[in-house]
Amino acid sequence: MSGHSQAGRRAYALQDLSHAQFAARLADRPVIALPLGSQEEQGPHAPMGDYVAAERIAMAACEAANAICAPVLPFGYAEFFRGFPGGMQLRGNTFRAVLRDMIDSFIDHGIDRVVIVNGHSTNAPLIAEVAHAVRRETGVLVPAIHLWRSLPDAIWESAHGANATAARGHGADPVTSVMMHLAPELVDLTQGSPAARKAVFGLPSEPHFASARFGSVSVDLPLDATEVADNGIGSGDPSLSTARAGALFTEFLIAHVADFLTYFAACDPRRPETAPAGIAP
């Protein structure tokens, strides 16, 4: 069962399936993708719902890999964005509990090939905590793909050439270009401007907001993004973003995620010491 089973029904989208249609897939032990994102500021030029990118990438990858995509969790852990209205942040304990409940909803039914597709980098340490707890308590290993960290230098160079470093950062790329590709009507680059961060205790603040440089060393600080970046841009220049760059980023990530889902479908999630037979990474 792949593609569209009926007009308008996506056989790779769990939200579109009846429970009977989903149950019919279980004999094949399908891989389940759990897309995660965030509702947070992305600068004055881009929509706050960056979870849309994670959802669409995961959906497209599942279609290509004959996997099943669960509904996206649109809220993430982003303490340093609380100062900007419109964001919807989960506390750490809430995020861990929700993610664990999402995973258990499958493991409780013997569905043990689950892959997290994360589109909000600040979720990463909490995802790791949950994944370790799941493995300790159930024996099931749940991989996590962190989308924006997965882009190799070669893709950045293809997208931006000599401007790759200047284009990169929160409020700039890759998210701005990806949204220009996926939802161009929601991006207005005339409202964007390069990052202009403020000092903290006379020290230069860093691109991910909640730290500063002391000499050559980073010092973490419990700061809000509004204290160091009035426009919410951590680094990079969104004027360098393009739909073409977004297409390159998106196409790479869809293929990367689809390839991993296909590979993991041949793995035993309880035996990571064993390589799958007949399939190369």
C-alpha cells in the first residue's frame, strides 16, 4: 500500500488513515516517522511556524520510503524565545513527556521502528534523554535525525557559494530559504535585515542567543533572545536567502531522510550490533 489509496487520502500520512487501514500495514512492520518542529520567531520576514518545514520534509520522505508519517508536534523547547509574542514553547518536562507518549503510542502496539525527524535544534538534548529512557525501559532504539544539522558543507556551497557562512544562522538560512521554497507567500524579505546582536556584560553574544564569548571560550547564560537580538536574528543575512537555495536544502533532506527510513526498515531496533542484510548504508 503506497502512494494514494484513494483520491485525497495519503497512504503515507497516519492522520489520513482509518485505524483499519493502518492495521493492514502492520504486517510489513513499517517505519514510523515522528516530525518535530517549533512555533517560534524566525525574524520579522518569515513565518513563526517552522514546524511546517519538518512536516513536509518528513511526509515527502515517507512517501518515497514507503514509511508512515505521524502528525507533527508543532511545539518545541525554546526557553530563550519566550520574550517574543506568538511563540508557543513547551517546558522541558512537558516536551519530554509528550515525546515519550508519542513513542509509547507505537511501542505499546509492538510497532518498534520509530524515527524522530527533528526540525528544531534546541529539542536535541531532550530528545536524547527520552530516547535513552525508551531504550533502557523497552529495549527499543529510536534514532533521531536533526534536519538542519544534517546539511553538509557541499550543499551549503551549492546553495550559496562564497556566501554560505554569511547566509547561515537563526532567522536566516536554512529555514528562510526552505520556507521561500515551500511557502513563498509567507516570506517577505523586505522586512528582514542582517543579525545585529547586543553585548552581554560587555561580552559579544553568540548566534544561538543564550551564551557569550569570554576570550576564546563560550559561557552559557540564561538569556532571552530579546536581550541580545531585537529583530530575532541570531546570525546570517536573510537577504541572501533564495527559493533556489531552499529547493536544494529541501531536496537533499527529503532524500537523506528517505534513505535512512529505507535503511532502518531492514534493521532490528533491538539489536544495533547487527547490520541489516542485503542493504548498504
